[in-house]
Amino acid sequence: MKFFSASVLRRVLVAAALSVVVAPVGCSTAGGAAGCSKGEGPSEATGKGVDLSPVPAPAGLIAEAFVASPESTWAKARTAVGGPALFLPVNVGTLVANVLGLPPTVASEIDGNVPVVGAVVDRGTAPAPGGLGVEHQAPRAVVGVHVKSGPRFVDQLTKGEAARYQARVDEATSITVLEPKSASPAGSAASEEGPGGAGAGALGVLGNYLLVAPAVADLTAVGPYVARTLSQGAAPKEDVVVDVPRAAIGGPILGAVREAWERVRPALEAGQASSLAATGTRWISLLGDMEKARVTLVLDEAAHLRFEATPRAGDGPAKQAVAEASVGDVKPLLELPADVLGGLLMRESAAGRQASVASQVGAMVRLLGREEREVPEKEKAQITSALQSLAIARGDWFAAGVRWEGIGPTAVARVAVADEGKLGGALEEFMDLTKLPSIKAYLKDEGLTMTVGKHVVERLPGEVRRIRFGQEKEGAKAAAKAKEPELAALPRNISFLHLLKDGALFASAGYEPDEGMRQIVAAASGPNLGGVPAMKAGLDALGSEVSFALFLDPLRLLAVRTGKPAPAESTPVFVAAGASSAGEGSLWGRLDVPTAVLREVVRRRGGL
């Protein structure tokens, strides 16, 4: 859906350049002088006879956004991105003037120490062109930027021989609309679209707030709420905050998500991703049961993006998800080998593991089946039994990492064990699946061979078992694969090793599985990722209510793959999600990206 044209995005300024839609502390006698510059008098700040008391939220409110300290946030953003960003305007005033195409002389009127505020409002649907059903209209959006004196700002743009704007007051809202002197006559359809015609954007001033929107109609519909209500609140402690109310979550947002999901769900269910389809449907049901949501951004030595959603009261699916979530700390990740370049932690309760067996069986059956060959019911039952046994015997978490030594990657994993005796039997049952005719037929179709048995890993006591996959040396399938460069570069044989030892299941697969197995076993009690300062600090910051965590050290991975020296310091990116029982309870997610990674991304993309 196209919300704004390029010229409107340019006008709505801070959304892109500043992340600017942000939060409150306006200029009012009731709320103190947080929104007024020193020395301003009340009459100058408000304008004579202008009512700046708070107004109710407009119908269809989707989100409120706040930048607590635009000047500080912009400075941190420039530093974080580095490179080309350092050639952009140093202060917010100059940035705003440049983005909006205003005279440089007004830059000093922009107050970068007072929050920028913004709101987005749903417009619903309208008849589609040609009368073919209905279509969603672009939402209304308004950003409010504080100026030191609204009347003086208007004068600087509208008075004098070089003035490029003319002012007119919208009687219903008291907004002073700023229109280029070449704009269409006031009240015409073109003037309502924007001062420069369709898609050109619109500017207005109310009190001490410069309002920016795609069109004049947006200014008048949403501007009063931005300048009179959002500006009165307390400034958030984070750099950028976006709040989403219940009405928006259960209305336009849920509707848009469901519409998009229904376009992709049938294909997922028909293919090999039925478990993903089921997961998507469940997450949509959770979304519909949320009371509110908040997204925050904090910039320091990294960019920290946070999401938190609070369930509605009662016993709905979201509240149940919080109560039933399997959460814990990140200790399993800290006990991975110190040289892993990426890692994954997943926690799942016993009930959750059992509930997922059906979708796992369905995916496996679809993978093995062909149009001319169906998996017999007896084999389906064996697959189901093996997966159920594993779900019962294994524990609540699974941790994996990727090493890259020598010629290629090796994956290592450690799995919690609920019952070691049962897990030993479950593993044997699972390995017996390799004898099923449907699996043998699938491997033959793919030009693969498979052997199962014991394996000796030097300098590692214990009974290691191995499943070894190899490429057929002869046959049309093997010959065709050999001609494909990407496949020809793969090793002819890949081994999957596993070892049940000391109450845990260890596994390794890839180019160097033996070394991987030695490393993952040793890391559980010896030197490990916990000894890498950047990794430990980043993982510890995730807390003790983690259901899912993923990390990747992209700069080291890039160096290893290209044969260049690895950076002296680790710069991992973290993605995590979980559930918190504190207060009303919440589901949360977070993304942490070091500034070094941001700079490298910008450098490789050739600038901003």
C-alpha cells in the first residue's frame, strides 16, 4: 500500500530522516514550561485567542510517536551511522529546514530540545477505481516539531519581499496553514491535497508547533491532537517511542495483518511449511487479544529496538501465552564454544513440544511423499511415535551454534534432557526411521546414500552415533548435481554425530563434525562463549525471561568467509523474544545492533 509519495515523505520529514515522530512535553501553563523557550511569554507562545487545551484522540487512531530529545537523538544517529551521515546537517534545525525545503534562516527557530510528536490515523476504505469493490485509503499522518515562537516562525516565512509562503487560518482548528504563494486558491480541492498540488505535502502552525502532513486535510483532522494533546504529556526516557492503543490493534492493524496473511497462508499449508502456517495463525490470534503495544528505540554504542505487547484482561489466548511460555536465562548459549560465530536458543514446554508433533509429522510426510507415492499409514505411525518419544524425553531447551574453521561451517548443538534413559531409547527409535522404505526412496530420488552406526571421535570418551549422508557416485541425479557449481562445491559426505553424556545430548554436523563434537562437549564445563566479553554482556542483557534468542557476529563471519583477518573485537547482533509475568504480563521482543555493524552496512551499500 502506498502511503506517501516521495515528495510527501520529504515533507513528513522526521519520519525518515529523524525517526522523528515522537513524544510530549508541550508549552502549557498547566504542564509547566517544558515546551517553551526561556523568555517566552504565554501570549507569544500561544497566540491571542487560540485554544490549546487538550482534545480527544481522533477516531481511528493507529499510533502515537515521540522523539524525546530530537537534537540528542539526531546527534547519536549521525555518530552511529558514521561515514556519509557525518556530512548531513549537524543540528536538527538545519535538518528540518533542508528536508522541508524551508529558508535556512528559519533553522534557528526549530527547538531541538523539546519533543517531536506525531500521530497516525486510519481512514478506512473507499470505493476502488472503476467501482470494483473497496480499497484501503492511506492513513492520515501528522508530525509536530516544536518551534521557539509560532507567530515569529510564521512571520519569517510569510513576510518580506523574499517570502515564499502565505498564511491562512483554518477557522475550525485555528491552525495557520502555510501555503506557497503559487498554491491553489484556499478551499479548492487542490489546496486540500497539499500546498503544491496532489502529493506535495502540507505545513501548518498551531501554538508553538510546526505541523507536517501529506495534505491539508490531514493537518486539520489530526494536527490539533498532535499539537494540543500529545505535546502535553511527559517525555519518554527512550530516544524514540511509538505507542499503539487497543482500538488500533483490534481494528485496522489486525484487519491488515489478516488480509495479508490470507494471501500467503494457503500456499504455506499446501507446501512444506504447514507448521509455519499454524504458527502464523496462532500469532494473529495473539495479536487480536492485545490491549496495547509499545515500540522503543535507544541509541548508544548500539541501536536497541524493543517491542512489548500487553494482553487484554481475562483469560484470552494472549494471557494464556504469557502464562504458558517456557522462559529462562541464556546460560545454554554462554556454554557454547567460544569460537562460534552465531547461535540459537529455543525454549519449549513439554506441552508445547507435544502439541507441535502433529505439524512435524505432517511436514515430514509431505517431504517424503510424491504424487505417485504416498507414505503408508504404518510408516506415518512409526514417524509419529518416534517424534513423540523425542518430545517426551528431551528437555525444555535447545542451543546451537555455528563454527567456521578450515574449509567450511560446522553446526554444534546441546539439548536439555528430561529423562536420559527414555531419550536413549527415543534416539534409537528415531534412527530406525532410516530403514523406512519411504525414506530410502526419497534419498534415492535425491541421489543420496545414508549409513547409520557407531563412530569414534578421538580424544572424546563416550558412545558417539553417526548418520552419514553421501552423494551417489553414479546415476542421472548425481551427474546432474555435479554440473551445478553450488552443489559441486559441497562435500561428498556429511556426517551428523550425536552423543548422550552427562545429562545432555550433544550433536555436531558439517565440514568438521569430529572437532565440532569435541568443542561442544568441552564448552559445557570449560572455556566457552561466556569468556568473550561482548558476547557475555550482550547475552546477559537479554535477562531471565527468554523464550527465543539468536545472535550473529556478522563482521567476524564476513572476515572468515573472505579469508581476511577477523576484527579484534566481537560485534554481535542479538535478536530475542520472551514473556514477562511482571505487572499485567507481556510478550516482548528486541533487536540489538552494534554501531560498528550499522556503519559497515552503510559502507557496503555505498552511502545513505
